[in-house]
Amino acid sequence: MTAHEPAHDGTAPDTGPAAPDTGVPVTRATADDQPRYEPPPSVGKLFFWVLLFVLAAVVVVAGGVYFT
């Protein structure tokens, strides 16, 4: 009998105390008990964010030069 099978008398197996509900979602572990993570962003999306921050920096510098 494994931990997921019901006992022969029809009662559920004792799995121990329940974990407290913290509101944080639990991720399932892989077969070797390593947590799963989100995949890294694609190169295009990463390039977009870098370009956006560089553009914002140029706007800030140009605005500082213009208003002084």
C-alpha cells in the first residue's frame, strides 16, 4: 500500500498534521525534489525592457539639459 491508496478498512491513511494555510501558493517539486521556476524571458522581451530603460534615461538626461 502506498501513501496515496486508502487503507483496506476504508479509512484514509494518516498523512500527519496539515500544513497551515499561509496564502502563499505551493509549487510542486520535480521528481528529484527541485522546485520549478518560471522560464527566463525571451531575448526579444529582454531587449525591449533594456531599450525602454535606456530610452527613459535619455529622456531624463535630455530634459535636464533642456530645462537648465
